[in-house]
Amino acid sequence: MPDAMRIGLTGASGTLGRRIRAELEARGHEVDAFAGDVTDSVAATAWASGQETVVHSAAMVPVGEVAADTARAIAVNVGGTVTIARAVAKAAGRMVQISTSHVYRPLDEALAEDATLAPASDYGLTKLHAEQWVKRILPDAAVLRLFSFFDAQQAASYVVPALAARIEAAEFEAELDLHGAQSVRDIADAAWLAARVVDALEANVSGPLNICTGSGVKIETLARKLSKAFGRSDIKFVPVEGEANMLVGDTARYESEVGTVADFDLDAALTRFMAERGSA
């Protein structure tokens, strides 16, 4: 069991940040959540001076929101990351940046950390630029590229909550159009991913590292599994023609640097999602 650490955490009130905080505290680590604006260099520097390690998870995330206000997203995702990284560097601390699989170009094979970086969205581009600045300021920082995840607290614009809302509202034997039905995603719930983030932190990794299950599921299959969790076998999903792509992570470096990737049961996770969603 690793020694307890003092961990500074940005974005602690976000969907993923809450899960990371809970996992850290469950393992006996002390968490100091940053309550300020990540673009405020004075506040960030004062806060970072007391941290052994900083996990930077604060970001403007929804792809649609980033596209709608890209200037703000650049300020938060790039500028805020620069501010935190410089504050950590000044304090001679260690930084773990939470990044995303959106930095990769989708590929019909598992993506290793050295795969082509060619973001398809403005969000992915801001996160790639943030990675580049972290490497420039703190070359030994860990950059954790998280693949898709879901959580009962996520906004309705995300894949699983959006599907859940449509299934819940569907009439008996409804036919629901499904965009991207044949696209494949490496997806887990936020709690599982947060645990893998803490595993990587405790292993003291550096550089880019995929945080993912290492296996993919078609969006159509995901929709059917979620429908089953609702007890709705009557719904028919109708694929909408369009380009399909695959975004699945290679876990070889994780297994080498951290250890065996913990099992992930998608059906059980969707059942938990339903239970937590119902109690929210």
C-alpha cells in the first residue's frame, strides 16, 4: 500500500473530479481541492505551493460547448493548464494532467500513446495544446489520456445520459434513430476510470498514458445494453447512415508501468448507472 500523500486537485466538483477525489480519499490520501479560477496565476501559485502532487482535471469539456465558445475553452483548457503547470513548477511539485483520447486520430486498431495526434474536435485540439505546454513546462509530468466514460451525474449531452433520456421517453415498440451506430468506443464508468487514474498516480508514471479498458463496444451494442438495463426489450434502434470510426486504447504501456488493467463489466456498470440515476 503506497504511503498516504497530500494531493492537490483541480476540477474536484466536476463529474470525473468528484470520482477521483472519492478514490483518493478512500485510499487514505489527503485531498486539497482548488476552489479558485485556474486562469488566476496568483491564486494558483499560492495554492500549489503547499502540494506534493497536483492532479489537474479542471477543463471545459462538452464538445458542443467548446465549439460554441472556443475562445473561452482555449482560456480554460490551455491557459488554465499553463497557469497550473507553472505554479506546480515554481513549487517544485509533481503534476498529473488529465487529458483525453480526443487528442488522437480515430484508427481501426488500438491506439498506443505514440499514435498520430490529430484531434477532430476543437475540444481535442485544446487538450492537445494543453499537453504540449505541460511537456514544455514540466517534462516529467504524467499526462493521462482518458477514453470515453459515463456517470449518472453527467450532463444530458453525453452519449450514455442522452441515450438514457431517449429510452426513458420512448413509447412502447418505438423506433429510435441512432447516429454513429457502427462507431466503436472504449468506454467505462467514471468511477472505474478514476480508480485507474489513482493507480497511475501511485505508480509515479510520467509522460503520456492511456487510461482505458483496452476493448471497444459499438454504439449500437451500447444502446441495446442500456435498453436492457431499463428493462426495455421492445425498442428498435435504427442506424442512421454516416461515417463510422473507432477509438479504442492500447493498454500495453499501462500494463508495463502500472500493472494489469482491472476488469470492467459494462453490463454491471450500466445497471449501477441506472440505480444512481434513479436516486439522483
